[in-house]
Amino acid sequence: MIRKAKIKDVKQMQEMINAFARQDIMLARSLSELYENIRDYWVKEEKGKVAGCAALHISWDNLAEIKSVAVLKRRQGKGVGRELIEACLNEAVGLGIKKVFMLTYKPEYFKKFGFKRVSHASLPHKIWAECINCPKFPNCQEVALQKIL
């Protein structure tokens, strides 16, 4: 079942996200960051456990970011990521968002959903809001993708 995240999900979400961060394929998230942004997150719940998560974070009046897309290894390739991304995109449409972007180390996966590569410079709000404090800034290897809704 895909649903909005709850407080009880946060520690499982952090474990999943940070497991990928330790592999250097995702940025780590602190517990405080996850709690502060819990309303952004969707989870895939299976048998009372979190099998995947993704967030839709509003950046500006016409721009939102999909971030922290993570799926348990044993559930990858079974449509969990697709369901989470579709939930985020549907929420964006419902909110009247015109563009959704993401920064990713796995651009090919997200291109299946209609995301297209864009320059980092085309995302000024993102750069100054969060990237400037990232330990990988300014040598970020993530690929910027965007989808017009």
C-alpha cells in the first residue's frame, strides 16, 4: 500500500536511505531532517514494514523536487519505485506544480517517467536552498533531471 509517511516510519526510512548513502549513491538524511519534512514523504508499506520511500518537496510556486527515492534491495525491480514516483507526480499535479526536478546518480531509471536532463544552473532555487550546504558542493556528480507536468 502506498500512503503518506507517518512518524513511526521515520527510523525505517532513514535506515533505508542511509544504506544507499553509505554506497555513495544517495545523500544521507538525518532523523531531524526526516521528522521536519515528514509531510513530504510517501512510503510503500508491506506487512507493516516500509519497503520504499520517496519525497515531493515544494521548492517554489511552480517547482518541486522528488528526492530520497529508496527501495529495499529485495523489493527492487517489483514496481515499488514506480508506485512511489507516480504518487509524487500525482501529488504535484494536484497541487498545481508545473515542473518537477530531481538530482540523481541513476538518471536512466527516472528517464522512463519522462524526466529529461537539464543543467544544474537551471535550478537556482535548489542550488541556494540546499546544495550550498552539501559536502559534495561544488563538485556534485548528481545529474539534474526535470519533467514538465
